[in-house]
Amino acid sequence: MSLSNRKVAKTVQCTLLVKTARRTQLVDITREVARAVGESGVQDGLCHLFVPHTTAGLTINEGDDPAVALDIETTLDRLAPREAGYRHAEGNADAHVKSTLVGVSQTVGIEGGRLQLGRWQAIFLCEFDGPRQREVRLRIVPDPPT
Amino acid sequence: MSLSNRKVAKTVQCTLLVKTARRTQLVDITREVARAVGESGVQDGLCHLFVPHTTAGLTINEGDDPAVALDIETTLDRLAPREAGYRHAEGNADAHVKSTLVGVSQTVGIEGGRLQLGRWQAIFLCEFDGPRQREVRLRIVPDPPT
Amino acid sequence: MSLSNRKVAKTVQCTLLVKTARRTQLVDITREVARAVGESGVQDGLCHLFVPHTTAGLTINEGDDPAVALDIETTLDRLAPREAGYRHAEGNADAHVKSTLVGVSQTVGIEGGRLQLGRWQAIFLCEFDGPRQREVRLRIVPDPPT
């Protein structure tokens, strides 16, 4: 290996903007994340995703049958109903609770420039207090050089 | 320090195969993960674990008393019952919901070649639609060189 | 750039000690985490947070109105009540369940030496079996050099 041929990838960060249409809604963002990973030039490493919001989240689940996302939305609405005697006065306490149950970040491996998702897995932005425009921050980190 | 003595670890990835025996079951995989970390040669860094499945998950909880895992299984079955008017027609919508509640990845520190778990912590593959054979993908990333 | 001017950050780990006052309590630790990141010298990278406990967790949610944390506490207590026929005999099975629902780790980006939290986000240690003294382990990892 000659040094001049060695390509050293660097960490890339970028932000995806996602428009949501309903109050509680899982939006499949896999294609956008995969594109960002492809454009980053990172061949092997990790992709860290983060939503800087307190009434949204990120999950990885089945993207093939849209009914799965609907069932997740419905169940979360049942576990944290919109009205349940909450103290937070803005009318979206349930959305904050759902954000904590689902979580605001995900980390996915990258091999050969591709996200290492399972066959049925898709990445979803989880909107819990929409409709809004949301941000998903990506940090695409190559494996350390040896 | 002479350069020739310097050992630079590289990122190691591997896959564990886990057979599950029940529909909802937490399987302790701590020993297998610790062995992979030990064999990786990584002294200090992070171990990222990921299940490429949509009806399984990963959690870290008490491994000493097996009743804790049973209580987690029972509570998740109560929060997302097998039948609840789901739209997904494959009869495992509850398993997808549980996967989102628990999450599909974990990240654990490595110091001196050892997983930095707390005294009572164990790593569990969470089966929600078993019995099956499942994969757990590990990415063992050394701290960047300085 | 001369080599002598090049500052290469290294991975820093440290442990925060957090005293909790109630059985179920979200404690805002954002200031302590931000201070540790600032002192680490890491300009760009990721901060990994981990609680080595099985009856505690970590979440990121709104820190401005304390009522949000209370609503999260109350909802988790409703989803996993203290008494629910659990098998674990120590009387804190609900706390173990809550730990799995919330999770024991978080990962947050660092840019320009600062935690990249959203405007309303705060980092909370989640106590589920207090009062106790808890540990939060930080691993502050700079982006790999290029």
C-alpha cells in the first residue's frame, strides 16, 4: 500500500429536515439516512442519529408493512394518553413521555459504505406532537485509523 | 516508548448467534459478549451491540436473579398484549411494539480489555416472537489514537 | 500547520456521583455533563453516558418546566406499579422494569467543545429505587484523526 493511495475518511455531520403530517406519526427516513451515509465517504464506522427535540424520538422497526408503524403509534397513545391528569400545562405531556419511552437517538453500523440494517429494518422519526418540521442530526464516524 | 512496541488496536466486528426457546424471553448473552471483547484485542473503547431484527431487542438489567428477567417479560406482555386490535396481520404486532419500547442497540464501555458493566448488570437479547435463532452484531471500537 | 501546534484530543472518561432524594426521581445532570465535556478538551466527538445500575436509567427530555419530569415519573409508576405480582422478591421489580423501558445509556454529539443538545433538552439521571447515591460514567470520545 502506498501512502498516496490511502483514503482516510473523516467524521461527517449533517442535519435532515423532516416534515410531519399528524400528531403521532412514525416517518420512515431510511432512504435519507442511507443517502447521507453514502455521500459521507465513510466506508466503515458508525452512524449516530439524534433528534434535538423533547416531543419526538427515533426508532428502528419494520418498514415493509405500514401497519406496524400504525400499531406502534396506537399502542404509545394507549400507554400515554393525551389526557391523564398531567401537571405540564402545555397539553403535550403525553408527547414528552413517549419521547422518553422511545428515546431520542439511535446508532447503526456502516460497512462498505452502507448502513448495516437488518432486512426488514427501517429508521423512523417518531413525531409525538405534530404536525411540525423536525431535525434529525447525523454524525457519521469512521473507524479509528490503525 | 518505541514505535515497534506500540500496539494499535483496530475495530473488530463479529456476530453472535442466539437460539431462543420461548415467544417472549430475555436471554443473558453477557458471557459471549465479554469473550468477543476479550478476543478483539481492544483495550479501551466502546462495544456497540445491535440486533438486525424487528421483533427482538437488547437490554441491560440484573442477571443475578432470573426472576427479574421474568418480571420484565411479564410486564412487557401486559403493556403490549398479544391481541389488542392491531392492524398488522401477521399476529406479532405486539412483538414489534416491544422492540421499539426496549430498543435494538446498546453501547458499553471497555477498559483494560473488559466490558465496563456494573456489578449487577447483564446484557440480554430480548426475544419477542420466538422461538427463533437471532443475530447480535458487535462492533468493538478502540479509542481513537492520539 | 506545524506539527507542534497540532492538538490531538484523547478519549476522557470520568464518573459523576448523583444523590437522589426520592424513590422515583428524574435528576437534571446537564450542567455536570457539560462541565465534564468542557474540561475534557474534546472539541468534536461524542459523549457516551452510562449508568452501571439495574434500577436506574438515563433520559433526555425537557428541563425547562419541572412538571415534565414529574409527569414522566408518574406515568412510569403507572405503567410499572410498585406491586403487580412480581416474582423478584426484593420489592423493586418495578424499578428494574422502568430501567429497561428508559434505558441505561445515552449518546450526545459534541461540537466546538459543547454538548449538542436541542434548545429544550436536558439530560436526566432516572432514579427508580431511591434515595441512593448513583454513578453516571462518561466516555468522551473525540472524532478519529484523519
